[in-house]
Amino acid sequence: MSRILIGGASGLIGSALAQAFLSGGQEVHRLVRRSPQSANEIAWDPMRPVAATLVSGFDAVIHLSGESIAGRWTGAKKKRIRDSRVVSTENLARALALAAMKPSVFVAASAIGFYGDRGDEVLTEPSPGGEGFLSDVCREWEAATHAASAAGIRVVNLRTGMVLSRKGGALPQMLLPFRWGLGARIGSGRQWWSWIHMEDLVAAVSNTLENRDLRGALNTVSPNPVSNAEFTQTLAHILGRPRIFAVPGFALRFALGEFATEGLLGSARVLPARLSQAGFRFRYPALETALENLV
């Protein structure tokens, strides 16, 4: 039995991972920002240094927490997005580096926002980072794990795309308008959306814990990214509804500012090269089968 510590276990991805690990007979502990309610919960403040004794003795540590990027990016919002990722990861990495019994692997969240808006360019892990706020945050986010890797811990930075789940994230928010026949293409629709089914993400993280050859940046996305036009058309088709509307890019930029430009209208055609090279097999590699399963 492995002892796994998860930061961000109450989030969409963290809760799915915790459930999968528990079902597989693993011992799961959670970092929580409130008073612990069980022996498997450890209180911490992500914005403050972490005592090494709190994180000692685990086989694997997974850190996923971070402020949602959705919404207008005010100065305060940007600071929360950045600090909730960079500062918390740095504090945890430093504690792991000083732990008497270090984990064999530290899996830390990142995002395909690292690549920025790259049009039709095919992006794999060796591709350079892009420009913009999200790219800068992701670079700092990944660099924040340095203390752990310098201490000899295998570090994996999950560059995750849009996660498709019926329990949360973008998909449930899209379903209501699409079911009413009000689904819309976003902007030109030519921007690439790189996505992954939650089951495949959980399986990929599990594979990462076991595969000692995987380290550094790891694109956790489907091998088949699609344009926004294809995504929205496929969703409308599965629901048996038309998709006749389009939301103009200028309207989104006016309403949501930088978030619209980088988060909705930006294009990232990302492939999971290292997962594929490692022999990982996706259960839902195609968007249509993924959406059929979920909706």
C-alpha cells in the first residue's frame, strides 16, 4: 500500500484522484486549510512555510490547488491566481526537500497555458513557452518545484488542458445553453482547444506515479485536440441541438478582458508526446466518444 498526500484534494481533479486511489487500496492523506476532521487530514496554510515533519513519510505527493482563472483579471485577481500556484508550490517543495523521509515523486499541477497563443503550431513538451500572463505564471509555477528536484525527488509538472467532467469544470456550464439550442462558437472558432476526459487524466496521473522514467513537463491532454468550432459543433450534435450562434471575440474581450484573450480565444494545439512515448493508452482519445460518455 502506498501513502499518498494530496494538496487540493477537494477540487475537481483532486477529489477524482482521491476517490480512485482509495478504490485501489491506497492510503490517501489530504492537506486542508481548515481544522482537520480526521487522522488523514493535515492542516496547512499554503501561503506560509510548511514544516518538513508534516510532509515526511509519504510515497507520493500531489499538489493541485490554485485560484480559478475564470472571470475578469483585476490586479487582485491576478495576484491570487499567481500566488495560489507559485507560492504554495514553492512552500511545499521546500518542505519536501527538507523532509526526513522524502517521497519518491512530487506531482505538481501546471497548465497548457505555458505555451500561450500559438495558432496552428503543434506543441509538445520541448516546445518553448509563450507570452502573456498565463505563460508567465506557468513558468514560475513549474520553477517553484526546483527545491524538490534539487533534493533528488522525481518531479512531474502536469501541463493539463481543459478537463472534461460531468461533476464540474467547463462542460456543465456549457450544457445548459447547448441543450436549449443556444450553444455558440466562440470568436472565429479556429482556436485550438486541447482537452482530456477526467478518467484519462486520473489514469495518466496514476501511470506517472508508477513510471519512474517520467519527469519534468508532461502534457496531460488528449492526442486529438480540436478547434473551438469542432468542439461546439460536436457537443451540439450529441445533444441533438443546432449550433447557429457565435459569440464575437470583441464582445468577450469587452466583457472579460485578458481572460477572454488568453483563456477563451487563445489557441494551443498541444499533443501528449511523452505520455504516448511511454505507451499510455487513452480510453477516450476522440472528443465525440468522450462527450457521449459524459452527457
